[in-house]
Amino acid sequence: MSRETTLLVAVWAALMLLLAATVAATFAPLGALKPVLNLGIAFAKASLVFWVFMHLREQPWLARLAAVAAVAWLLMLIALTQADLMTRSLF
Amino acid sequence: MAEHVTLTEPYVEPRQQRQADFMGMYVFLGTETMLFGGIFALVFAYRTLHPDAVAEAARHMRLWIATANTALLLTSSLFVALAVHAARRGGRRAVAGWLGLAIAFGAAFLALKGVEYWKDYTEGLMPLIGPHASVRDGPAALFIDLYFVATGLHAIHMTVGLTLLGTIATLVGGRRKGVPSQAVVVEMGGLYWHFVDVVWVFIYPLFYLARG
Amino acid sequence: MTAEPALQTPEEKVSYLAAGHSVRSWLLTTDHKRIAILYLISITGFFFIAGIAAALIRLDLLTPQGDLLTNEGYDRAFTLHGIVMVWFFLIPSIPNTFGNFLIPLMIGAKDVAFPRLNLLSWYIYVLGGLFTVYVLIVGGVDTGWTFYTPLSTMFANGHVIAVAIAVFIVGFSSILTGLNFIVTIHKLRAPGMTWGRLPLFIWSHYATSLILVLATPVLAVTLVLLASERLFHLGIFDPALGGDPLLFQHLFWFYSHPAVYIMILPAMGVISELVSAAAHKRVFGYWFIACASLAIAAVGFLVWGHHMFVAGQSIYASAIFSFLSLVVAVPSAIKVYNWTATLYKGDIRIDPPLLFAMAFIGLFTIGGLTGLMLALLAIDVHVHDTYFVVAHFHYIMVGGAVSAFFGALHFWWPKITGRMYSLIWGRISAGLIFFGFNLTFFPQFILGYLGMPRRYHVYPPQFQTLNVLSSAGASLLAAAYVLPFFYLVYALRNGAPAGPNPWNAAGLEWTTPSPPPKHNFETTPEVDRPAYDYPLAKRSADG
Amino acid sequence: MSGLFQLAPPEASAHAAQVDHIFLGFLALTVLLTAPVFVLLIYYAAKYRQGRPADRTHAPSRGPLIETSWAVIPFLLAIGFFVWGTFLFFQGSRAPLDALTINVVGKQWMWKFEHPGGQREIDALHVPTGRPVRLVMTSQDVIHSLYLPALRLKQDVLPGRYTSLWFNADRPGVYAIRCAEFCGFDHSVMGGRFIVMRPEAYARWLAQAGTDGSLADQGFKLFRAHGCSGCHSDQSTRRAPALAGLYGRATPLEDGRIVTADDQYLRDSILYPARDVAAGYAPIMPTFAGQLSEAEVLRLVAYLKSLGPKEPAQ
């Protein structure tokens, strides 16, 4: 296997391990930490796919920015919506 | 590799064209992120408004089918990455082979998803058709319906992705698109496929693992 | 970037207009300039459709009982007016016509990055338009352009699904255009055209494209959810199941507030060009204006909740949104003051483009500051959903965006068609539009503060005087909007040849012949100086 | 009288006057910020018109200091108004504890009001002067918005939720009630009269308006008719929590959360009992969604409140 192929297979193995970890976390008694952990693992998986499989590591930094900008905007949407829902009954 | 690239209007040099293609695809995938993002924002909202109902609804979802599906998709992503690698080195038949494997895994995903929908139907989780499960009486129905919209939209994207990969495999395999001169076609198809995987990577914890 | 008109010789490459006369050569063109013309024609059609709806509304409101239309007819008229004006005229107006035409010319490129995608974008627009025309023919829809649930999902009678499909489709046209512009501006700039040398028109279109690309998909998915709730009885926002109709409003305004900046940012780009070209002077504070465009695009995404102060949103969230709405006014203020400062010590030609630009600055300023009043919580509670809001956003969208559209039309018409129009008539129509606009919409501020809610077909008799004034203004405004159609079309055949640079303006687009040849430039231009490089100091010293 | 010469609706409360003040204040700021722009635009256009002799040397093309100042100074001025406006808004959001609570149900296309004594009226609202009044509102169908221009107040009325607003009217008179959120066919005629009366007159009006007993009494009848008392009473075998003193209390739930038993909680517990189950009880209560109208739910809530010791903690 070439170095490139080895890297691709290694990323795949890491993704599978993360999948196993997230399933395990679902059945562990983690309470409020559970969704945080599950989402964190999802972000880790997505980062691996973006960085290696989707070639972000080969791109100039402006293109990297273009590829992930939407995530920042999405977080604003979620954060400000939650700001409303979570503080509605506080008065 | 860049020297082999066929230039089209309005570009003046190969590197510029290649970067433009990549950037265009990334921006397009950014719009797709926002498309699914709207649904995700609603999921978070209902998790905040009705935590118990959401956990209850999530317990009706088929965790093991979804886990198997996640594994299938991640593996198909590896095959697509290998196809892109082969395309860059000019391995015409390797491209078609890896893409064929990826398509098989993607089709298996859709088949499993179909089994899952059938079980949902018989259990009465679907709106409008089939029997009516009691869990659909309250706020849990909101979460279940979002699940159908999100996975349905994702399945449509999967179908588009499969068609795309199939077309590319045929074109490259039949020498109508040469590699590595037109490897960018495989690269673009690959980007789309990986992105559809990433969407699933988030659908999985948001719906199936939300059992509280 | 010479101010001297280049000589036009018979050997000159044929212009894009002369490069084929068959219908096919237009409908299958990938030339960004021809696609711009296709857009110009189609948005003009929709402008008149929506304008007729507006005329019906204003005629109906002449009497308190609303004698012209039925309740339902009135609801359908204002819904149609909103939907067509917003999605089929205002959002594509400047970007898809002037942006398409000028961005490659201004940065020294042969075309946009993905020419076929550009054509596809127009076809998608037309497809969405056909759906809208279908809805029009079968009787329309009565939800208002905001489609609030549960009215739209459970109670409205009209063709909600069809119109949602129309808007969904036209959204993809926006996305493709925005994507094309972003990649074009990043990757196709001529050698030497650094970011710091880009015309401000380009900066504002870059910011606009960011919004198009990031906000439109959220609208698309919201409409999908709305349609599936109406069609398949899914419970997404259904209050009977514990769903929250406010979530629809959050998603809707996450798109629709930034959409306002989709309309106004390109207009601001146009004004920067018009003002500096009229003053023959570098625009004052280039970097402040350029960064202000990006700041508006970014912060504009964080203020949507100011549409929901009385909707039942958390009061703490309202306070955050109120504050952020004041923040987004800062970059707008910078622009207005900088344009004014640009005129200082200029060498000013008072031609129609400058008159439209001045109208824009005045009307936009009033619209912006009344917007700040609406951002203040205590005031908004009173005037929310009244004619005060109607007047405010018409000052921005009609007084602002449409004035800029007409300014752009008068500024670049010679470049697009190669012919000069009557400057006298241009000045008259600029004046009429300004006067007619103010007569139409200023009374509505007072109506709103007096407590007349919007979307009222029948209203208390004490509001009649102001409504009659407004309707009178509207008829004047309608006439003023039709007027340019005549003298611009007349100029197509009878206008004097314009030459490459009739305004003596700086900018790469003025170095090409008018109309430009098919591939814009004979050879790719090399840029070695900043934008707006006017030799003002030198010339005034000589003269 | 012509609307042309009147620039604001009548002020029926101190809050209305304060809103007019902040509006006029901001109007003054607007003039201060825009007048220079309008004057200079025209002055420069005339003075530096092409062909006219004028000093055009040393024309500036940037000035970071002045640009920063005309960005920041108007912003700081606006911040003052932000604080003022937010303060007024928050003040208007928290009703005093002794407020008179009137229930409002909006439906296509009418407003229904119910006074604590059980007096009902449609498209008219009678209130006394000099006493805080709190409106608890919900909708039976689409979103409406109760708009009282004379008070400079407005609040959307949502299906499936309670929203509220409060005021202290101080000028007797007859004012307008309007619907401000587009609600369909007859939206523009969904309104009524808002009648502010001196307390004596209000008491007379209450006495003469017919009633089938106070809201709480009517709620008690519903409570028995729908079989609620079968489980929720001390005589029963204690399968359901007792309701006396519940209103306004912090209530622990089965899943560990603690909620305040306010109007919204009581409503949701009647219509969606499985959502927030009280700690220590099985989720066995049937739903009453679809069996009770919004007005009936409000009466039941009024009855439960009459059992409670106090208003909810603010």
C-alpha cells in the first residue's frame, strides 16, 4: 500500500472506532454529558472526513474557510434560537 | 498533474480552474449544510422544549439498523476516497472498481433504510398512513416527523449521490472521461458523496442517540 | 484606466449584442452579459405584475370600507405584491442584472466562473416565475408573504403549496448566482487586481453572495417543512401537539431579515460607483466602506429576532436582538457619511445617476433611522405590524433599493446598449420618483403611529385623509416608474452613440467599447493602480 | 376630526406617555443625525458642480479618525435609547402581584374576555382606572395580536400557549382594540372597544353584567363534570396529586426537573398530562385535549388558582 492509501485506511479505522465509542457512550450512565459527548464525536468524525477525504488539507486557507463557514452560521442560528427557548419562562 | 487538465472558458490557466471547481463545490456544500441545519435547529429546539417526549420518541428508533448504516456509509466513503486516489494516478479501471464498491455499500444503506421505514410503518409511527401508535399523540410526534423529514431528505441526497457516482464510473470506465486529465470529475463526485456521509454522521446522534 | 475614449474602429470585435440574432443564440447563451439582459427583461415583467397589485391595494384603500376589492381579493393582492416584489424582483434585481453584467467586466475576466450554471440559474428563475404566474391565474394565496403558521398550514384557503414551490425554486436560482459570484471574485480577478483594488460594487456583491448562499437554504427547508405540514399533516409547528409556531418565525426570519441586506447591499455598491463617478473623485474611505459591507453581511444574520418582539419571544432574547440591531446600523451609518464626504471638493456632474444616488441616500437614511426606532423595544411594541413598519421598509426597499436600481440603469445603460438616452428626461423622472415616493410613504409613518395595523382592508374613517394622500402619491409614483421605460427604449434606436466612457468614469468596464465585445477584453488587462483613480487634483490645477 | 392633524393616538396610561417621550426623543436624534447629511449633499453638489470655480485642492480620500467618530458617536447615542427602551419594555412585561387578571381568548375573528367574577364580553373590554390589569391570553386557532393603541401596547396571542400583558389605565374613555397580526379573511374588522371606567362605574358594570357565577365556580363545575375530582381529591385513593395550594408553588417533576406551577403549567398538565408528570405519580391521567375549549381550560385554571395561596413567585 502507498502512503496515501495507508492514510485513507487509517482514517477509516479511526471513524469506525469513533462510531463504536459513540454507541458505547449512549448506553453508559453519563446523564447530561451524553448528548455533548455524542455531538463531540460527530464533530470529530466530520473533521476527519473534511480534512482527509474531502481534501481540505490540500487547499489554500481561503477555500478551507469557504468549506466550513456555513457551520459558524448554523451555530448562530441554533444559539440564538436556544437563547429564546431557554429564557422564555424566566419572568 | 495539473498540466493534463483540459481548460474551458473563462479560465486562463489549469490551476485557477481546478481551484475554482473545488471552491464552487465547497460553497455548494455549505448551502447544503444550511439546508439540513434548519432541521437540526428544530431538533435542538424540541429537545429543549420537550426533553422527555424526545427521549421517548428516540427509544422508538431503530438504533442498530442506524449503527449498521453508519458503518456502511463510512466504509463507502473510504472506497470513494480510494477511487479519487486512483483517478489522480490515472488508474481508469481502479476508479470504476472502487466506485462500484461504494455504490454497492450506498445501495445497501438505502435498502436497510427501507427496512427501517417498513418497521416504522407497521409500528404506526408514520403520519397519515398505517396504524397509529400512541406515542404519536403528544409532542413526541413532532420529533418523529422531523426524523422522517431529515432522513427522507437525506435519502434523496443519497439517491442523487448514487446516480452521480454511477454516471462517473460509467464515464471513466468507458474512457469518455480520461483520467488523470479529468480526475476533477471524480473529485467533485467524491466531495458530494463524503458530504452526504457527514450529514448522516450528524443525523445519527441527533435522532437515534437522543434516548436520554 | 484612461479617461480618454478609445477609438472605435470597424475592425473592433463584434459586440455581445451583435454576436448572433437568433432566439437560440439568446436562450442558450452562456455570455454573462446576455444572461444579464434576459434577467433584466424578466424582472421588469415581474416588477409590473407586482406593481399592478400595489396599485390595486392603494386604489382600494381610498375609502375606509374598501369598495374596490373583497376581503379575500385584498388579502390575495397584498400577498401577491409581497411575494413577487421580494423574490421575483428585489432579490434578483441588482445582483442578477447589473452584478451579472458588470462583475466580470470590473475585475477583468472573460466571464463568470461557471457560465452554464449562470444560464441554469436564469432557467430556474423562469420556472419559479411560471409557478407564480400559475398561482396568479388560479386565484392566488392569502397568507401574506410571511406564511406564518398555523394560518398557512391549517387555515388558509389559497394555493399555499404552489406558491411555496415557486419560492423554493427561485431560491435555487439565488444560490447558484451567489455561488458563481463568490468563486468568480475569488478566482477570476485579472493580474494585479488585488482585493484592495476591487471596486466597491464588487465588495458589496461579495457580501451579498455570502448571504444568498448561507441564508437561502434555510428558507428552502422552512418551506419544505411548511408544505409537508400542510400536505401530509406532519406535526412540525403544530400547537395542538405541543409544537411551537414561533420556531417557524425563527427559521423564516433567519432568512428573511438577511434577505433585506440581499436587497440593500448591492444597492449600496451601486451608490458607491455612482457617487464617485459623478464627483470624479476617489470614494472617501474605501476600506471603511468595503469592510462595512462585510460587517453588514455578518451581523445582519444576528438580528432576525427584532421581527418577533411582540410574538411571544423571551424578553431577554428580545433585548439581545434589540442591541444587535443597533450594532448593525453602525456600518450603514459609515456608508452614508462617507458618500456625503465623497462629494466634498469633487468635480460634480449633476446627471441622472447622481440624482438617483442622492435620492437613495436621503430615503435610505430615513428608512434606516426609522428602523432603529423599531429596534427599540418600547417603541416597537406600539408600532409593530402597523403602517409605520410598512413605511419603514418601503423607504429601504423602494426608496433605497429601487432608486439604486434606476440609478444603475441610468448609469450603465450606455455601456449595456451603446446608446445615450435623454438626460433631461432622466432628471425629470428622478425628481418625480423622489417626490411621488415621499408622498406615498411618508403619510404611512403617521398612520402607523396613530395605530393603523398593516394588512387592513377595512379601516376606521379617521385614517382616510392620510390614506388618500398616500394613494395619490402612489399614482404619481406609478407614472414616474413607467416614464423611463419610454425614453430608454426610445434611446435604443434613436439615442446618440455613447462611446466607451460617456461619464468620464474610472473602472475597467469603461475601458471596453460600448456595448462590450463577446469576451469583454481583447487581451486580459493588467491592473496597476487602485479603483477610483481619478486625476482630480491634477486636472483642477490645470484648469 | 381629521387624522391629518393628529399625530398620535390618545394616551390612556402613564406608560403610553413614556413611549411617546422616547419616540419624540429619538425623533430629535434622527433630525440631529440626518440634517447634516441632507444639507451637505445639496450644498456640495451645488458648490463643486463641474465648471464652477471652487477650491478642489487637497481633496481628502480617507480619514480614519473622522470615520471612526461618525461611526461610534451615533452608536453611543443610540445605546442610551436602547437602555431606555429596554427598561420601559421590561417594566411593561412584569405585572404587579395585585393585578386584576382578565382572560382573553382570540378566535377568527373576535375577542372574548372573561372577568374574574365570570362576566363575559365579546369585542369589548371594560377595565377600571387606577388598578393594574393583567390580560392572560390564548388563541383558539391562528396567531392573533391584541393591540391597544391608546396604551401603546401589543402582544401576540398564540394557540397552545399563554401570553400576557399588563397595564394601569388612568384616563377614562372609550378606545380602540385591534388585531395586529394578519389572521385571515376578516382580520381588518377583528377589533372592539376598550372601555376604561372609574372604579365605581366598573363595579356597577360588573354587577349589571350577567354571570353564571365566578370563573372559579364555573371551573369547579367543570372539575366535577369531567371527573377530575375522582382522582384529585383527598377522599380518593390518592392516585393523583392534591391540587390545593399548588398554584405558584415550585413543583418537582418525575424526571428531576422543578417547575413553577403557573398558568401555562396548569394548562399543559390538563391538555398534555404525560409531558410534565409530578414526582411520585404514574403518568396515568388521560389527556383532555380536544374535549375542552380554551375558554373552559381557562375556567379550570381559575378554579385551581382559587385553591392556591398566592400568585406565582415573580
